[in-house]
Amino acid sequence: MESTNTVTVRKQFIKYVSLNILSMMGTSCYILADTFFIANGVGANGLTALNVAISLYSFMFSIALMIGIGGATRFAVCKSRSDADHANKVYTHTVLTGLAVGLAITVFGNLFLPQIAAFLGAKGVIHSLTVKYMRVIFGFTPFIILNQVMVAFIRNDGNPKLATIAMLGSNASNIVLDYIFIYPFGWGMFGAALATAVSPVISLAILSIHFIRKRNSFHLRKTRFSIRTAADFCKLGTSSMVNELSVGLVVMIFNFLFFDLGGNTAVAAYGVVANCAIVGTAIFTGIAQGVQPLVSHAYGKGDLLQQKQILRYAAVTAIALAVILVGSIFAADDPIVSIFNKEKDPLLQTIATGGLCIYFVSYLASCFNIVFAGYLSAMERADFGFIISLMRGLVVIAPMAFLLSRFFGMTGIWVAVPVAEVITLIAALLMVRKAMRG
């Protein structure tokens, strides 16, 4: 017979992880919708511009995750130790930090956007489309960051269901507005950007229910701002930041490599694969974010047995979903690419189809890397989480991409992804082992 504690942990795991996977899948679906509507409503140039813009959006979103998840992790640890005063101080600092950083990005981004787009390799019509898209996004940065803060805190405040509803509601509105703004209104890239920018505002409106019903255990309090407090919780969110930031950096590096080897068509093909990969990453990020409140709570209580149970459930769930994901891609790679290839370009179809299968094999290793990085950060081993995220996100994959592309061309770029994930996994297993030993 299983103990009551084991059954409770499993039920909590299923609840939090399933809701967060659903939430992250919703986010990835609206990104795919962006890709689909732009590919069909604007064309290959729009798809290429979107792929350039993703690196900028990933940077901004990574900052939002660092602040939101870092603050919520520290809040959860304080809450498990019944330290309500410090928990409220952390919440207040998280909100203030998010708003300040959001406003700074809005101002800086809009002042230097043309130069930033040019630095990322955008030229001619691609440059103008990228600037048009990101100017709107930068204008809504404070809302994007504040939304991630509220989602993370409400999830850690025992209401993962509302956090999921808010995410799904905002994503659904994004898809609907994408269609309306791009087709009936004919706003093109501006319409796609506006639909994306408005979605966090809708999410915040839904999340306000948590406060209206007075279910929140956290409150804003008058306090003197402490850089040390902000730095402390931001450190706990670094692995989440690096995971997201690495997406943008890798996209930027891969864009340069693919452009050099195959021009705009190769970049557009990579854009299809990269956007499909967002769905895969969303699944395992959902697991990592789902276990975070549970791990932080168990860690705060000093319950090592419960921490190990959660890790085991997370690992088994991750590999099971990875096998299903990779199998599905191998079975339907050609039809998937065709959805985003409106102009039926045979070269784009060939490059993207071949790359999709190779790229997705990496999830058999990255499923563990993403989960382990989030897990370690949730138990205040942000250093290990940061190293794992940095390895898989930049330190290993970038040199591999440059090296293998020299010998194997575009195939070498695709192969660099699974190779980097396997190397990272070896290091990640050693870090988890060391952390669990204390």
C-alpha cells in the first residue's frame, strides 16, 4: 500500500504539471498561429522577419521569466516557512522591479530599434517588417513582464487553475485577433504584433479575479527598495531566463549560418522548424514550471524524500512525452511543414522537412535538461540551473553549430542541436546527483 503522503504528492504533481503544460502549450499555439497567419497573410518575407523578431522577443520574455519565476520561487520558500512579512516584501520588490525594467526596455528598444534590427541581419523589406513588428511589442513590455509576475505568484499561491485559464484566455484572444487584424483589417505585421501585445493585458484582467475574490495571501507593502532583495530572487530565475534567452541567441546565430549557406529561403525554413520547436520546449517548460511550487515547498520544509519523489515523477513524465513528441514528428514532418509553406517552395519544403526530424531528436535529451534546470533552481541551486541552461542554450550549441556547419553544411547545423543536448545532459546528471546529496 502506498502512503497517504505519496498519493498526495502524486495528485499535486498531476494537478500542477498538467495545468502548466496546458498553459505553455497554449502559449506555443499562439506563436504557431502567428507563424501561420504571417506566412499565409504576409508571405515568406514576413516569415523571415518574424524569425528575426523572435530573438528580440525572446530576450524581453526571458527577462520577464527571470523576474516572475525568481520572485515567485523566493515567495514560495518564504510561504512554506510561514514568513509572511518577507513574502510580501518579495512580492512588492518583484512588481517594482518588473515595472522598472519593462519601462526601461520600452524606452531603449524604441530609441534604437532600427539599429538593433540591422545588427540582427535584417535588410531591406525584412528590416522594415521587423521594425514594424517589434515597435508594437516593445510598447507593451511592462504588461508582458507584469503578466509573467502575476501568473507565477498566483500559481505559487495555490491557484494554478486560474493561472492556466488566464494564459489560455490570452492565447485564444491572440489567435482570434491575429486573424481579424491580418485578414479583414489587412494590417499585416502590425496586426500580428498588436494581437500579441494585447494578449498579456487580457491575461492580467483574468488574473485580477484572484484579488477580487480575496484569495491572495500576498500583498503590496510599503518598503524601502533593496537591490539585494531584487538580486536574490532574480538569481533564482536565471535558469528560466537563460532557457528563454538562449532561444533568441540560437535563433540569431542560426539565422546568420543558414543565410550564409542558403539565403532567405533557408532562413524561412529554419523559421518553420524553430517555431514548431517552441511547442516541444513548451511541454517540458510546463513540467519544470509545474513542479517549481512543489519543489520549493518541499525544500522549504526540508523534506528530501518528497523532493526525490517529485524529481522521479518529473523525469518519467518528461521522457514519456518526449518519445511521443519525436514519434509524432517523424510520422507527420512533411504535412507539418506544408502548413507554413503557402507558396509551395520545394527548396523550403526540403530544408525544413529534413531539419525538423533531426532537430526534434534533441528532445530525448533536452526534456531532462529543461526539467533539471528548473528543478535545481526551485531548491535554491540556481548556480546549477544556470550552468545547465547556459550549456544547452549557448556555450555548447553555438560552437557545435559553427564547427559542424563547416564540415556538413546545413545538416551540420541541425545535428548541432541534439549533440549539444546530450553533452549538457551528462553534466546535468552529475549536478542533480551532487545537489540531492546536499
